[in-house]
Amino acid sequence: MIELAAVLDMAQVAQAGAMLDAADWVDGRATAGHQSAQVKRNRQLPEGSPAARKLGELVLSALERHPLFLTAALPSRVFPPLFNRYEGGEHFGSHVDNAIRQVTGTGLRIRTDLSCTLFLSNPGEYDGGELVVEDHYAERRVKLAAGDAILYPATSLHRVEPVTRGVRTSCFFWVQSMVRDAGERALLLDLDLAINQLRDRVPEEGGLVQLTGLYHNLLRRWATA
Ligand code: NI
């Protein structure tokens, strides 16, 4: 799981908040699969609504400038961002996201390798509402500052705890990665981060050229562009 700090700045978070307050919301089960519809209790902006489109573009252009998102996800296709809202005990029980999502109104299909949640409410504005991601060994409870995002494997079971006070709004979407295998993706991220550290600390180190070549040769071997 990778935390992405400050995907949106405070002014963008405020802009998003004002648009979301003014928007029309629908039952979140509109985009849920059969199993998740049984445990999903929240509201969403309708897919493709003007507010969802405008805010989605804001999020996508911010992601394109976020170096950690680019190197961690190695994105090939990103699902148009969706927006949800929880209040008054609303929650989303344990589920796994559909493996393939079709973008409504297009023939475009996306394999959901990674899920991403971008928090749009500050933790002080609501109680509960943690995103809980289960892996084989533990549960990770995530509640980030507004503007921060978490990237996690779409293969994991996850849920959103009931929001018992206030309102939690967030943006969520899926990423099809150029590198399908999560283990290969993790190795590439480690290598890239290590190369960046070396470049900062010992820029004259000649081995950096070979390491950078190694990174690109592994990417060439594993990626589908
Ligand atoms: Ni989900």
C-alpha cells in the first residue's frame, strides 16, 4: 500500500468540497457488482455527471504530475474518477472490486490492478469512515488528510467503516497498470526509489547509469505499453 501525499492542494480540496456540496447524489449501488451491492450503503455522484467529469479531470491532471503515483502504479489506463459520500452511519461492508470495469458509454474496459481512494474530508470532520484493507496477515486502517490518497492492490478485500458523525467524501478509481504482476511492480518501485536516492546523494556515481539501464530493461521485459 502506498500513501500519496498532497495529490490535491488545499485550494483544490476546497473547490472540490464546494462542488460536491452543490451536486446531486444517487444511491452508491448504481455502480456496484452483485456481491458488493448487498453491503454497500452510501451515495455517489452519477457516473459522467458534469460535477464528476469536472472534478475527475482535476484529479487526473493532478495524478499525472505526482511522481510517486506514476512510478508506483505505472498506469496504463485510469478509470474516470468516481465520488462518494458517507454520513449517518453509512458504510461499505467487506468486498472485492470487480476485476474488469467497462467505462459507461464507451467500449473501454479496464482491468483493475490497483484501487485508489483520495480523501476529500479532513479526519476531524467525521468519526469512523476508515478504509480498512485486509491482506493475508493483517488489516490496515486508513484515514488520511484531505488531498492525500492511498493506492492499494485491487485484489484485496476492503471495507469502509460506518461514519458515525459528520460527512466523509472521497474520490475513488481504479488503475490498469502497464505491469500486471504486483510483485514485479513492487520490485520496479523499490529499484526506482533507490536510484533516486543515490542520484540525490552521490550524483557522480558511475554505477547509476547501469542501474538506470537495469530499471528500464526490467520495465521493457515486464510492461505492456
Ligand atoms: Ni471497493
